[in-house]
Amino acid sequence: MKIAVRADGGNQIGIGHIMRTLVLAKELAKTNDVFYICKISKESPEKYSKGIEIVKNSGFNIKTISETNILDELKFIKADCLITDSYDVDEDYFNNTKKMFEFTGYIDDLNLYNFNVDFIINQNIGSENYKYNTNKDTKLFLGTDYIMLREEFRNTSLNLNINKRVKNIMITVGGSDSNGITNRIYNYIKDLPFEFHIIIGPSFKKENIQSLIELIKKGHRNIKLHINEKIINVMKKCDVAISACGSTLYELAILGIPTLGIIVSDNQELTAYKMEQRNIIFNLGWYNELNKEKLLYYLNLICKYKNRKLMIQNYNIFNKYGVEKLACLINDMYKEVNY
């Protein structure tokens, strides 16, 4: 099967769509011919460049289309299957692409449309309760049984050895940080008696990175920036984390790292509240409502040994082999269509 993956990433939109599709693309590429379709912008060439760079470095070929002419250019691309992970869609997009490609799927978060596709993937906790408007034969792959985890996380195990005292804390807000959340958190925590490990994503603004470097030079030796490091290695050093409520929450849970979650976009809201309900995270709410008092209050809670022990007991609800299950189901569906 020739599979086209339609996704974008960049400084403005982040790289979440690229990162999670790469997990699925790599698994599907074991038995299929997989390539990417990414948007480009004539007015702002840098807009999608980071996402394209990440895809190329992952070994996939890319066909580019204009951001202002998506459907007209898609019809000239040949593939058996189109998998889309983008918010730049509507019902017209799904209806038209279903005519262009024999087999189509969509990776969803928000359940906003009537979906004329063959399958929908929504890995988010709680999505199994969504009522989707689809075709009669559309397959729904919903909930934490279908989490798309990177291979290094699938090959690790839950750490049940909890340190009595918290020493190392990781901070990550995603691949990009257009709102400067990392710098705000830095100012809240810089004088606390912990070792902080700040993850610098590939689409961070250079001025924000430089600002952090300059601040650390002034004497905060308990804070380390991690740039272009494998995030799993940093996670394994840490006792707790402060994280955006995207796919990273699942990675942290798989490793057994109690987390304070921050909502940085609409598609993270349900995940944050559902994980909070199940005592998987402490939910700090929306990033723009975060203040020092709230952060320090919840940091004190999560540092308590009994709270971390209770949280870790709830981490076994996630299927870390979800992407392998998805790849098998997608392959089987396509075979059924063609026999």
C-alpha cells in the first residue's frame, strides 16, 4: 500500500502533529511505502520549515503543497491511502479527499465535523465516549488502547521505584513555545532547592532560548537546559515533571513519572481533565492562568511521597503498544477493501 501522511509543523502551530504521525508512519513503513505531504508558504518560508526538516531527518520523502491551494494540489498526488493529521480541515476537505484516494483516515482530537473517512484515530483519554458523525462503515480507534508512543517508550517499563525525596524535576511545554511559558515557569522556580531540567523544543524562539541562557549564567546552577537531547534520557533522571498536556503525558506515565499538567492548547483540555479525574496528573489548568502561588502549591503536593505513590498506581491503564495495533488494523482494513 502506498500511504500519504498529511501533516505540518512549525514555530506557530507546533510540531505535535508531525511527531505523532511519525510514530504511526514508521510502524506502517515496515510493510508499506509511506511518504509525507507538507504545506509550504511563499510569504513565510520559515513557517513550516521545522516540521519538514524533522520529517526529512526521519527518513521520509516529502511532497510539498501550497498552503493556499491544498485540495487542488492534492488531486495530483498518487497514493492508495491518505492519513491526515491537521486542524486545517473541514467537511469539504474530507468529502473531496475521499474522491481522490481509495482509503482515507483522520487523526482527530476535537470531534468537530461529519467525517467522510474510512477510519478515525483519537488516542486521547476519554475520547472513547465521543459520538462521532461518520459513514456507516467508518472504523473508530478511540482512547488509550491506541496511544502512538515512540519506539523507545514502547521498549521501556514502568518504574515503580519511587524516591522518598524529590530531587530532579523536568519542565517541558512541547516542541514550540510561542507564548514564552518556559521562561515564566523559570522565573517561578529558579530559587527552589531542586535540580531542574528544562527541555528546549526544536521550534523554540531563539530569543527565548538566549534569555534562559543569560539568566542561568547569572548563578542558577541548579537549572540545566537540554537542547537536542533524547527526551527519554532526561525523563528517566527525574522524579516528577511539569509538562504540557499533549502526547508527552502518556510518555511520562509509561515511565512512571508523576506530573503537573499545563493546558497550552484547546486539544489538550479534555486530556488534562480526564487525567486529573483518574488521579494520573495534577492539573494546573490553562497556561495563561498559571501564577507562582498556584505552581508552588501543586509542586508541594506532588513532592509528597504518598501522592506520587498513589498516582503511579493508576499508570497501567495505557496500552504502550497502541501504534503497533493501529498499524495492523489499518493494514487489515485495506486488505478487506481490496479483496
